[in-house]
Amino acid sequence: MDYLDPKKQLRHRIILLVGYVFVAIAIAIATMVLLYQAYGFGIGKNGTVIQNGLTFFSSHPHPAKIYVNNELKPAATNTRLVLPAGIYDIKLARYGYRNWQREIELDGGSVQHFDYPFLIPKTLSTKQIDTFASAPGMVSQSPDHRWLVVQKPATINEFEVYDLKNPSKAPVAIVIPDGVLTRPVSSESLVVNEWADDNDHILLQHNYDDKLEFVLMERTNAEQTLNLNSRLSVNPTKITLNDKKHDRYYLYDAAAQTLQTATSEAIDATPPLQHILAYQSHGSNTLLYVTDSDAPAGKVLVKLQIGNKTMAIRNLPTSSNYLVDLTKYSGVMYVAVGSADGSKVYIYEDPVGQLAKWPNQAIAPLQVLHVPQPNYLSFSASAQFIIAESGSRFGVYDIENEKGHNYTMPAILDTPQSHISWMDGNRLTLVSNGKLNIIDYDNTNRQVLTSAASQYLPAFAPDYKNVYILTPSDVAGQLKLMQVSLLSKADQ
């Protein structure tokens, strides 16, 4: 019997042991392959180990064909592609539309989302919505993009409200009652300060005879318009909404350098902050401000106040104008500060967390944007990007992908635009040489659309299928409100 033969037993054990070794090797190789794949590694055609990255591509509209280095991929947007680490030329194409393209750099093991590409039709379809005998004094769009409020020409208190979700509907006329606005001796105008988050109330600044006052107009019931100066018995230099609520305010007096809070009923009993040179609020209890109180000689302090706690962010040289902004992205606070006389804008990530972790150290900036004498600082609607502008020079930081971009834009803003504007969370818009332009945040995919009056921002519909612009009419002095489709004929 074989099991009694020592030689055969030894041979059987050897075979069994060799089998175990091969199984162990196979398991180890499989584990390594899975581990490599988990970290983005793969095997190239020649057997070499490569590291991959994962990309997601979407488009508006979709689907669109995806070309990588001019090679058409089988899948169209919306999809994902696994690509070896490297630099690629990406092109998205759809019949009837201009191509969207840019160069991307993909790191091994990284995941990048390109869910913002916006394709513009090759041929733009337009429709006239209204005509104005002369230029309206004020045009403004609600935060939800649904309502467009146009001040009737040659009036101060009459408006037309257009529903951009239902553009075929006739506009609704609204009127601020007589007596709400102080009657001027010589001249007057209205400027939109900001909308409340209810998309109904608009905080307006009434400029008259070298004076100013603030009124809160209700879109759905203009009869309820409040003159805040009269209501609160104040004459501030500036009023802003507290947490975007229509009945809560910050009152700023530039001459006295004071900042205090109020409701629509009364000024809060809390003593005002003193020596305030500039400020920006976020949410209901967070305030970023610049002060010269307790600052070193020739310097000012940028401070962050959250509830009853205040912390210093950094020193800045004294300046004629200070730029401050803050937001939250993915639940993390980001702060941006700079001055018009400087050349740097500092961006901070989670300053509160930094100070808690390292209480004896200065808060370190996440990124520094190098822009000489910046005049504009703003986070995008998505809060993913922060832009600093100085004329044709721009600095942008991408929070999601941790990348900075510096560029000079060839297009010059037509007057009276003082800075570029965000179209949405990823794109910028401006009027240059009489034409409406849109451009991706990093100065790629510039698209020139159609003639537009530079004194009015374009109004994009809630679904971004149309944009509404004011443009000169064929009749001298008249302006037309035009609807421009951002879809091809086939997709409308």
C-alpha cells in the first residue's frame, strides 16, 4: 500500500508542499494586484507597472463625445474614465455645439471631476422679450435665478418683474409707494445692495442729492417697502443683510468706524464694534473684519469673530481699501484677505481648527494669490473657487483640487464694469467689445456669445437653458430685452 511506502509518502509531501507554495504565491500576487489597483496601479501593455487616475466627465447638455488626445472614447458623458497618470488633451463634442476642450494633468491614484463643461451652440437663437424707450436705471436677478426685476426707464419707483421660469408670461408691474423714498432736489438713483435668501426682498440703496438712504423692497408686495433709515432712525454709510435675512441687518458708519446689528424693529442693545475699516459676514454669527485697534504701527488687524469669540487672522499694511471674504466648503471654513495697495491675497483653511491645534502659532495660509493691487475678491456660487482680480490680472484657487491659477485675460471689461462676475459655480462672465463672454474659472473655453449692454449683468435662467440680456435696439436710445437660447435648435 502506497501510504506505507516511505518514499512515496515523502514524494506526496513534497508535491503537497509545492502546491501550497504555488497557492501562496498566487494569493500574494492577487493581493498585490488588488492593492495596486486600489492605489491606482495597473499593468501596461509591455508588462510594466503604471499608476492610473480616475476621471469623471459630464456636460451640459449631454451626452457629448469624449476625445482623449484626439482619440474618441467609446463612452460619452456622463461617465468615468480610468487613465494612466499623465497630461492629456480633452475634448467634448456634440453636434450643433462648439467644442469644449482643455488640458488636464492626472496624478496616479487621484480622482478628478469635470462635471461643469458647458457647451455653447454654434448658432444662437434669439427672441425679443421687451423693448425699453431708454436705458433702465436698475436691473437685478434673484439668487434662485427665477426673477428679473427691471426699473422702468425715467422712473424711480416703478418696476417690471419677469418670471424667467415662465418667460412667456407678461411681466408684473410693482410700485414703491410715494413717500417711502426721500424726494430729491436735483438727482437720484437706485442701486441693488443684495437680495434676501427668500428671493423676495431686495435691499436697495437710494442715492439722492449726494446723500443716501436704504430701503427694503418686497417683490411680491411693494406696498410693504420699508425705509430703513426712517424705521430705525439711523443714517449709516452701509447696510447689509445679516445671514441673508430680510429683517436682520449690519449697520456700518464709515465716519465713526462703527458696526452694529439691528432688526427691522429696532437696533440691537449690544454695543457696536469700534474701529471697523471693512467687514464681511457669513451665516448668523460669523464676522470677518479689519480694524486698526491694537494693531502695530502702520498695520491693521484682520479678525474673525464667531459668536463671542474673536481671533486674529493676520496683519496687513494700512491701505485705502481692504478685501475680505469668507465661506464654507464641504463644511470647512475658508477665509480670504488682502488689500488694494498690496500684491497678495491670503487664503486660510479652517482658521479656528488651526488655532485650536496650535494655539501658540500664527495661523498659516493655505494659499497665496499673487495679484498686484487687487480690486475684487469673491468666492464662486459653489464656494469651490476664490478669485482675486486686478484689471486684466487674475488669481484663482481651486479648493477641491488644491490648485492655483494665475493668468492675464486678453479681453478688457467694457465700462462701467469694475470687475468680472461669476456666472455660476465654475464660470465667469463679462462684456468685452460690446459682446457677452463666458469663460471657465481657469481662463479656458472662452466663448463670445452676442451683443450686450455692459451696464447690466446677464440673467441666466434657473436651468441655464437661456440667458437674458439687454442690448441696443435699431432705434437710437432704445434697448431690447432679449432671450438667447443656450441650446441648439435640435435640443430646444
